Amino acid sequence: MQSANPLISVVIPAFNEQANIVKVIQQTEATMDSLKLPYEVIVVDDGSNDHTRHYASNNGAILVSYRKNQGKGHALRQGLAKAKGQFLITIDADGSHRPEDIPKMVKPLLNGIDAVIGSRFHSKNEKVTSKLHILGNHLFNTLIMILTKKKITDSQTGFRSFKRKVLEKMQLFSKGYGIETELTIKTLQNGFKVIEEPIFCDERRNGRSKLNTLSDGFTILKTILKASFI
């Protein structure tokens, strides 16, 4: 039986996001306060060479920090390992996600759903993503559907939520941007109740994306194949 007041852990991997991290933390805290549920905000500083770690720790977040950049997947895995919540939420540090959408990610978990995937494409918000990234996402979604026999519209989203029992069924290996793909596949594979919720995705507030379309796209493809058979 689900606790009436589950602890919620919001995990935010970050690399050189000093220009964005404070607002993301503050908006996350404001949204969580409005839900009146216990929560913690964990920022994983992935070897930033700016002031990300200082801004995070000075604004109420629990800080996990590494001297060397080891990739988003490594950062997210470490943050999830640190999290104490019965419910876990992942959200990007670049300001592209809206923490105001967090209630959409929490309420289904309170009503019997095991995992929620935030989809940019359910909200018809594709304009903030390049046509090449949209094409790549659709191709990856199709391959995942073939391998898992389940349809998903946004396998690459960094905004998702799930119960601890979902995490406990996973052995995650991704170090880089393949982590979202791995989470998607392993969530779909294990018989959990999964839904997608429409989210808005804005252009990153400041700085440039660290995603390399070709090399990270190849990594994601390898992750799909590896995660599907492990």
C-alpha cells in the first residue's frame, strides 16, 4: 500500500550550468512546496569547471559532485543511488523543462501508475527541437517499439518519474546520453504500468547543448540494442 506522504527525490544532473541551475532549483522547490509532499532536490555536478556546484549547494540542493566530467548517464546513476525517495523524478538542468509540470509526473504515481514519461511530442511542442533531432527520436522510438512491442513517442526525454520499485528492477550501465534510452527500454520491458504525459520543452535558457548529434546518436543506437537484450 502506497504511503500517503511519499518522499519524492528530484534528481538533476548538471555540467557547466551555472547560468541555469539556480532558476531550475528554485522553480522545482516552489512547485514541490505547492504539492505539500516531502521532497529532496539532488543536483549532481558532473565535473563542472564553472560555479554550478556552488550555486546548487547555496540554493538548498543536496550536492553530489565529481572533479572529472564522466557523462550524463554516470551523473544520473549516481544521483539516483543517492536518492532516498519512494518516488523519483529526473529533470534536466538547462532550463528546457518546466518544473511546473512536475505535478503531472507525480499524480499518476499516487494513483497506481509505476512510471511516467514526459513527452514533448504529445504536447505538439516539436518546434524547440531541431528537425534532425526529431527525425532521430522518431527512428529510435520505432526501433524501441519493434524490440519491446510497446509504443512510445519520446524515448529521449530527460523528464520522467517512477517508483522506487522500478529503479530496483534495473541495472543501469549508460555513462552518457544513452541513459534516457536505457531508462525507457528497461521501464517498458519489466511489465510496469507506464504512461506518457505531455510536457512543454523550451529552448535552453543559456549556453549551448552538449549533445553531439552524430556521436551521441550512435551511442544511443548501441544502447537500444544492448539494453534490449541485457
